[in-house]
Amino acid sequence: MGLSRAALVVGFVGPLLVLQGRQAEAQVATVTYSKACPALKAGSLALCGRCVSDDLCPIIDGAQYRCDQFYKKCVAPTWSSTEVAENCPETRGNPATWGAMCKQACLDQSSPFGCAGRCMNEDFPCRWVPGCSGEDDWLPFSLPQISSACLRSCVDHDLMVSVLWDVDDCAKAQKAFGGCATNSIWQFCPVTCATSECLDRCNRDEEADESGLKCWQHVERDGVSCTDAMKNGMDCHCKCAGTYLMVSGTPFRKGGGAFTWRDQVEKKGLDMQMSVSAGETFSVSLTGETMSDMQGIMNPARLKIVPKGQPCTHADNAQGVAGLVCERPAGSDVLTMTVCDTAP
């Protein structure tokens, strides 16, 4: 998260010099790149390929194919919604075939993709086009990972179901219609209809805890709340993405890091609290934002143990704690921030 990017709209493929007597003429072939996905050439996607903008779609027989506003796949400009469904079919058990499942037209083709909330497939737009902004970088240009378009939980869309069919939630919709196939209820209700969405998406995106289970499994199987799972240090940014969004961007979270007592959801802090005895071996798992293993200003992420009541940024290590070297610059006072340079 927090990667900086520069938009590259037009690139050049070396000058080709053509000598004519004493004169040389430079012929420059230009290559145009997508504005939404600056690492990809314009028109480079295939028919039915997932897209975030029209300029990614191919030109076939002189016709510019478009990024469909409901499926977010490259389709022929003349296709109706029925033709799109026939030519770019979706298989309920195979999320790789799914479109964005937008239930209202999503016309945005650039950040911040405010219409993403109309689309039931939460992979759109932040994990939609491979290599959009670089190798292993799926994000469209200038769209932050910590945004409402990206932090979208894998949950039932009960509110939308209640508006469409005048029922309270997915469970009652399933009962009213005799299953999940009618009206494509499974697209709105991945948990109630037991689709493979959360399994596929959250297994891919979340880190397992010491037991080998992912956050989404604890929440769906064991009934653990998102708040409690996060307090216990589980990586829940797929299953409980909405909770991350609630506390993201607050004044004391500008630098990211692990969640603390200041980060509260329904008046409940997200900080981990545990008691251990001297000499007892214990492990600590923390969740938060921008806690990357990549090198950066605040990274790689590290854990520091300080005396109770002292600020982590300025305090020395707790007595007897070894392993993380944190020192102040020579000659500085006690208010100077300590620098921790031990590799994680």
C-alpha cells in the first residue's frame, strides 16, 4: 500500500534512422499506454478481458471495443446485455469467470471509482486488471489501496436485497425465492448462498493465524466478530475490510501501523491486550495498515516493547528486552524519536 506512481501516457520505441545521402531522418514509432493502467498498452486486452477503462479494449475491424459498464469486460460496441452474457459467460462456481456484477451502471473509468459500491464483485476495480500499474501491482492509476473502492468486505449485501425485493436480508430472500438461483441472488449473498467468493478471495488475500486458519473462517465458521478478530491480531482486510475503512485516515493513523486503543469501532478499541508471566514464551500477532515487509520510511514493520505508559516512538526498550536495537542519535535529548534499525 502507499506505492507512488507516475502516469506514463506515451512511450517511444527507439528512433530508427534512415540514411539518405548526407541527410538522416529519424522515424519514431509511438506506443500509447492506458491512462487508467499506465503499465499496459492501450488496446492490449482481449475480448471479454477484465477492464477498468475503454482504452484497454482492442480495436477489431476498425471498431473500438468498450469496457462494459455492468460487466467491466471488453465487449463489442454493439452488443446488448444479453449478447454480453452469451459471449462472456459466467460460471457460478468459478469466480475467475465472473464480471464485476454491477447492478447499476458504473461509468467511472478513473480514480476514485466511486461507483464501485454498485458492483457485487469486490475485486473490481482494485484487483481486476493484472499488472495495471506495474508488475504485481493491480491498482489503477492514483487509486490508493486504502480507499472505499478497495476496502470492501466479503459479506452479504442485505441492504441492496431489501431494497430490490422488500425482504429483510439474504436469508429471507433465499427462502422467499426457493433458493439462490432465482434473480441471481447468489451474486448479492455470497455468505448465505455459500458461493466460493469469500473462500477464493479471502484465502488469496488474508494471512493465516498460528492455527492455520484465516480471519474469514473464524468469522463465518466460529461466529467471531470482526472487531474481536482484529483485536486478536488477525489479518482481516478481506472479510472485514469495512472495519478497516472505518478507522483508516484518522489524524493519528497518518503513518499507518498496528491498530491501537485509539482506533475504536462502536466504542471498542482494536488494541491487543494480553497477560503473560516472566519467563513465559508467547507470540504476538498484530494487524493494521501499511505494515509491509518491503523497505520504506516506516517499513519493514517491527514490534517494540516499552515500559507501560511510555510512548513507543520515544521510549527505550523495556528492561531485559533484547533483539530490536532502538537508539537515539548521539547527543540528542530524551524527546528525540528513537530509530529502530534491526531487521525484522
